[in-house]
Amino acid sequence: MSILLTLVLILAAVVAGLVWFAANTARKVEAAVPPVGKFMEIDGQKLHYLDTGGTGPVLVMIHGLGGTLRNYTYALTDKLSGEFRIIAVDRPGAGYSVRPDDAPAKLSAQAATLAKFIRALGLKQPLLVGHSLGGALSLAIALDHPDCVGALALIAPLTQAQEEVPEPFQGLVIASPLLRKIIAWTLATPMGIRNAPKLLPIVFGPDAVPADFPTRGGGLLGLRPKSFYNTSTDLLAASEDLPGMMQRYGGLAIPLGMLFAKGDLILDYRKHAEAMKQQCPALDLVLLEQHGHMLPLTAPDASADLIRRVAARQAAPRAA
């Protein structure tokens, strides 16, 4: 047997082992963190969502990059369950929602999918709660589909186009879809396991990472190949629509509130909160001296208070 053939066989064995490890890990992860809600088909995509029912004002909660609806059910939904009907949804391609690989991932495309989801549920201008990238997506829905939004409560949202990629997400910058798929099924899972102890403290910092975040908070779901692929796709697509959206913020006439922490290590409150306050002076901006980026998990009381403030403004009679 030639040396070249031997090397090819060794490489094939290594790749096969990595693919098996990724698939096996995904099966174990999904057994440990199963779906908690229902599913709805929208234009060839399958959305996973949890609807608490109830007769109060409706909240639709949209999570951020690499997250799942469990980012909200971890601590925040219990704070509000007696006052609101809460619908938490896995964004297209995130958590247990399924998005075809060839489906567009830019904010306007995801906004169109979620607008159809809101209409399919028969919701009349609900209050959208958006965290991080989910904040940008909530803004996109409000700008493009105003019939689907009555108010916005944004928590540490991405609001401005930016060139720099936060450190925990730099490994997701893979322009080629083919290379993205190869990495997702080979290196992503073992690298994700290895790097989590370093990167999660940045995502949460200066807050501590909750010990049960991997299961109760849904963190383990990010180890699946499809999660890596879709999160990378979302990251690269996020910047396509933001420049145009920024030009339209001043036209938002609905109640709008925002919660941001000055200690956020992922998004700078000056670039995303204070900048939007300049673009949209009616914004009710609350800045926390403590805490970091993952406020729905680490500051649920402050997050719930912001949502109540915005809901009260939404319910108040509008001036003629």
C-alpha cells in the first residue's frame, strides 16, 4: 500500500470519526434538551414555539444569535406568566425550528417568516420582546410588517451595523456555505465543547454563567451541526439589512423601550442603545450599571419591569 493511499485512508477514518461524534453528540443533546412546545409550518420552514395561553396582553419573545426560546423560559417567563399570554419562538433555523439550507437568513427574510407566524396565530399587534439579534429582528418586523407589532421591548439589542465580530462569534465567520457545512459536521462540535469554558464567560460576563444553562437554558443545543451551520449563516446575513433599517428608526411611532447593561461584553451600549436614542428620541432607555449581555437569564426582574413599562404605554389611550 502506497504512503499516499495510507494517508487518504487515515484522513477518511478521521473524518468519519468526527462525523459520527457530531451526530452522536446531537442525539444525546436532543435527548437531554427536548422540544418544549408546538410546531407550525410556514413557507417550507418549521417553527418551534411555546404558547402559555392566557387572556392577558400578548408577548412574542424572539431570542438572539445562537440562542433558543429557553433563553426566555429559563427565568423571565415565570415573572410575567400571570399577566400576559406569552409566546416564545425559536427563530428560523434556531433551536428546534427548521430552515432549509437554501432559505435566505437576512433579517428581512426572517421578519417575513415571523410576521406570517404572528398572523397565523391570529395575534393583533402583540408586544415583541427581542434580545440581542432578536432585537434587530423585532425591529425589522416593526418596520416591514407594522400590522404585526404593537410595541417593542428590546433587551441588549443589536441595532446598528458593525464591522467587528464579538470574540465568542469569530469562529462562525465562514463565508463559503460548503466549508461551513464541512466544519459543522467535523470540527464544530469538539471545538464547541473545548471552547465553551472560555467563551461562555464572555457571553454572560460580568455575570456568572448559570450552572444549569446547558440544559435549562438550552445551551447544549448549540453543539449540534445544524445549530453551528445556521448560527454562522445568521451572523453573516445580519449585516445585510441593518444599514437600511437604521435610516428608518425615526419613523417608528409605537411604544418602544430598551434595556441595556453598561457591562455588556458583546454589544456596546453606547453604539447600540445610546445611538438609537439619538435616532429615535421617543425610546424609553433603561441602562443598568451592573450585569452583561444575557439579561433575560441574569436580570429577569429588570427585564420584566421593562416589558411591563412598555405594555403600559401600549395599553394607554393614544393622543388624538
